[in-house]
Amino acid sequence: MGLPKGTTNNPNGRPKGKPNKLTKELRELVSDLVSNELENLPDRLSNMNDKDRVEVLMKLLPYVVPKPKPSSQNDRNEERPIFTGISLELESTGVAALTGEEIQKMDKELESTY
């Protein structure tokens, strides 16, 4: 039938709120893995082609830049450029320009994110 409420067969068991060993070990493992990956990120990014590097950076952007919140309903319907005053000089760097489809894809990703 079970024990009455408030009693236990193991009075010396794990204290309430203390994570079990597996949870603690798993958190440490994931923390070490993420730390190592962050240390290797600059090398990995420098070895990527420009298109892939932009895609990765766009995916990481929400973790660094907070999502802007519109101040009113009118602001939501108003189209505003996200980045102003930034120009890309791709030709002088020797980087191939993005195609219209690639720009539209990035634009849709930014709209869905922001």
C-alpha cells in the first residue's frame, strides 16, 4: 500500500534539491565539450568558405545580439533595415558576391529571427 506521507525507508538518502551524480557528470562533460569547441571556433571559421561562415555567424548572432522588441503595433508593420550605414566592399576583397537567391534566403532567416 505504500508509506504514509512524509515518511521514508531511506532517511539518509539524497538531500532534496541536490542533483544526482549522473546529472552533475553530464553537465561537466557538456560544459567541457562546449568550452573546447569555442576555443576551436576561430580556426574552424577561418577554414570555411565565405557563404558557410556567414551562415554560421547568422545562427550565432541571436546568442550575442538581443532580439529587438517593437514599441508599438505600427513598428511591426513598418519595414526597417536591420543594419544601416554598413556597406560591403566585396569586389575589393576578392570575395565573390552573393547571388540574389542567397541574399533572399538570408533575408528570410533574419526576418524569421528578428
